[in-house]
Amino acid sequence: MDEVTQAVENLKKEWSQAVSQLEESIAAIGSCGKTGKGTEEANSLPRLNGSAQDALQLLKSLQFRLDLLAQQLPTFEEVQSGQATLESWDEQYKKLRASLRNANLQAKENIRKAAQDERELLLGGGEESTIRRRNLQTKAGMTSAAESITESLRRSRQMMVQEVERSASTLATFDESTSVLRKAEGEYQGHRSLLMRTRGLLSTMQRQDVLDRVILTIGFIIFSLAVLYVVSRRIGLLTLQRKLADAIRSGSLSAEDIVTKARHGPAAANVPAPTPPIYDEL
């Protein structure tokens, strides 16, 4: 069985015990004053009410704890069942409060009638009345002392119950904070792995950027050398054209010579001219 489900079952058992205790207190309050001892029972009424109030406080605490646990049940059906149980507990709590109020009204009426009967008996005179007055005074003093001690203990117990409830609420808050921190830790681990992959990608991109820069630099150098070569060739051709144009203008070279040289190539240097043929006259 799940821990939360087991805790809910334990709460149900505690609720049944607290309800039985409260019903006994309500019954004792409702019968207060019926035995004819009005003064003694009037002094015990605050103690009975204090016990009933403690039981009501315990029931309220159990409702609060069930409300916290019902949201943590493992299945949707169990959550619905927990909510239904909480609603039935609330109705039962209201009925018990109403029963306690009616029991106090009945007890006050019983005590009033018993006190009236005792007053009539005490005012009747005689030795029996004197002894009864002394007994009542002695019992009243003892009952008052016992009631004060009981009230002090009841207040102490109520404070302890409140501290326990506050501690339970604090523990529940700590549990929620722990779960939130665990979720945050899981998300941090996920982000950390993502950051590591991102750092690796950035390193790869930086290396690729350096490689691209080197390739671009080499390509630019090769392109510049090609441009310089083409420009130098173009400058040489222009210079030759300019020299030919100057030679043609000065008359040292004719257009026919240029055409002949272009067809047959330049004349061989230092080649002697052919000798004229010699004819024998004989």
C-alpha cells in the first residue's frame, strides 16, 4: 500500500476515535445536573466542555491533514474518495458542534433545577442542612482547585496541539520545497548537458571560422597574383603597341614590313646578302 494511502487510513481511524470521545463528552454534558448535585456538576461542566473543545480541535486538525493528503493520493479515484470523505467529515463536525451546544443548554437547565432544589433544601433548616452546607463548601473548594488545574492542563494541551499542527505544516512546506529543489536540480542537469554541447559546437564553429579565414586569405593571395600577372601582360602588350606606332610615325618601319614580319617572322640578324650570279662570257 502506498504511504499516502496508509496515512489516510490512519487518519480515518483517529477520526473515529476522536468522534467517539467527543460523543461521550457530549453525553456527559447533557446528563450534567440530573443526579441532583447541581453545585458539584456545575463545577465539573467547564472541564467537560474543555475536553469537548479539545476533541473538536483534534477533528479540525484531522480535516486539515486529510485535505493535504487527499491531493497526493496516487490515483484520481482515490483523490475523489478522499474529497468525499472530507466533505462527510465536515458535515459530521457541524452536527457534533450543534449537539454540543444543545447539550450545554440542557446541562444549564438541569443545573439550574438542581441548584434550586438544593437551595430549598438548605433553607429548610436543621442539622442535615448544616452538614450539607459544610460538605458543599468543602467540595466546592476542592472542585474549584481541581478545575483550575484541569483548565491549566487543557490550555497546555491545546498549545501543544497547535504546535504539532504548525510543525506538520512546516514539514509539509519543507517537503514541497525539497521536491521543487529536486526538479530544479534535474532541470539544471539538463541545462548543463545542453551548455556542454553548445560549448562544443562553439569550439567547432571557432575552428571552422579560423579555417575559413585561412582559405579566404590564400584564395585572395592567389587571385591577387593572377590579377598582377594579367595586368603585367597587358602592360607589356600596350608598350609594344606604343613602340610600333611610334616607329610607323617616324617612317623607320612601314606597314608592309610589319605585315611581312607578322607572316614570315623577323629577318635573321647578320645574315650576308646573296652574291649576284657570275656569267661566263666565253
